[in-house]
Amino acid sequence: MIRPILNAEETIKGAKILVNQKPYFLYIEENGKRKKTETVAGYSYECVAIEKQFERFTVKIEHQKPLFSDSKVIPQNCLVEFLGLTGSTYVAGDSYKYVACSFKAEGIEVVDDEE
């Protein structure tokens, strides 16, 4: 199957504000069904793209340590940049099908807004 690869940097270019972070968990195959485990596979970071009319998007990063110790301590208007950002498209929806984007990165860092 041909899968389109999108230019993730261009898709969500510009300033990005971190809104939330939460863990995502490892799934295993058990009796032909996917089962969620208690093992944290990484963290997903929900952001808004300022130059894209504050559109929300989520980036997953596979690692055990979150950017902040608790999502409640994320500073207001926390600008971030993703390292090694990649994206892909997929078809989503049940009765109404649409094309959606998913993003992954190798890392995330807080950007000093005074640069």
C-alpha cells in the first residue's frame, strides 16, 4: 500500500504552545485482540500552532521521561520545538471518513521566547 508522507515541519511550522502532556501505554496482542498494558511507552504532547489559527495537534515521543514532572506545572504560553519531527496521514472516522495527520518526534524542548 502506498502511504503518503507529509512534510511535518511545514505542516505545523511556526510557534507552538504546549497545552498538555500525558503518557501513552504499550499494547500487546493477546488471543487475537490488542490489550492495553500498564507500561508507559512514551508521552503525547498536545499543542496549538499559533500561525495555523491555534489548531490543535498531538505529537508522540517514545521515551520514559516526560518534559514536565506533572502536566499541572506546564507554564502558561510554554513555547516548544520538536526534534526529528515526522508525520503521516491516515483515514479516520466510522461513518464519515476523513484524512487525518499523526505526528511523532525524537524529542521536545522548551524554547526561550526572548530569542
